[in-house]
Amino acid sequence: MEAIINKKKVAIDNSEREMSLLEFLRERLDLTGAKSGCGIGVCGTCTIIVNSEAKRACKLKVADIVGKEVLTIEGLANADGTLHPLQQAFVDRGAFQCGFCTPGMVMTAHAFLLERKKPTRAQIRKAISGNLCRCTGYQQIIDAIEEAAKYYK
């Protein structure tokens, strides 16, 4: 059994199928960008993308990704190591303070922008409404997503 995680084939042992996907990513693969926040799928800190759809890793089992393509924040950057335009927009717009929510927020925004090329600010607000941030007040996050939208074709 295997999955594609950040464009690389990853073998999945049968004993890992019932393991939390968040734990698998963080502990087995050392992909620590997805954070453990609430553990019940409401805060969004563990958001990843599975087959182009934003998902909460804390609510998934490893079995749920067998044969699928997974993208984490670590896999979003360009092959040369430079930041993806969405990540760069977060930096440029100061869309983070402590950074705890940022990976989940970026992944939610990325999945949204893959579907909605020219979103309104209201659509952006709605898209990220399931991701909690306790530091920035969301204005800079919305600005960053709006800025990055022009790179999605």
C-alpha cells in the first residue's frame, strides 16, 4: 500500500492503517507543518490537501489516503525551495504572528484558490471561516489570499 505525499511515493505498512493521519505525518514522516490543535477537526491547524480538497488530518486515518495524493505545507514550496506565491503573500502581508495557524490557513486557502480563481473578499472570508487564528484578526490573512489569487490560473 502506498500514497503520494508531497509528490513522493510513501509506503504504508498494514500496521499503520488505523493510525491518525496527523500522527503519521508528524511522527513517521517528520512533516510537522500540520499542527495538532483541537483534535476534533474544528480549528483547522491540521489542514492538508487530499486529492485537491482541504481535509483535517486529525480526523483522518492513514487508511483514508491509500492510493491518494496528499499535499502538506512542506510540499507547497517550489522545487527550488522558494516559497509558493501564496506563502510569499502571507510573508509580504504580515499574515501571521505566532504562526501556529498559518500552515492550515495556507492549505485551506490553496485548496480554495484552486477552485475559485478570482474570489471576492467575502468569499475568502467564508472559505477560511473554519480556520481559527487567535493573533492577527484575519485582515492580513484575507489581504494575503486576495494578493495571491492573481497567481492561480
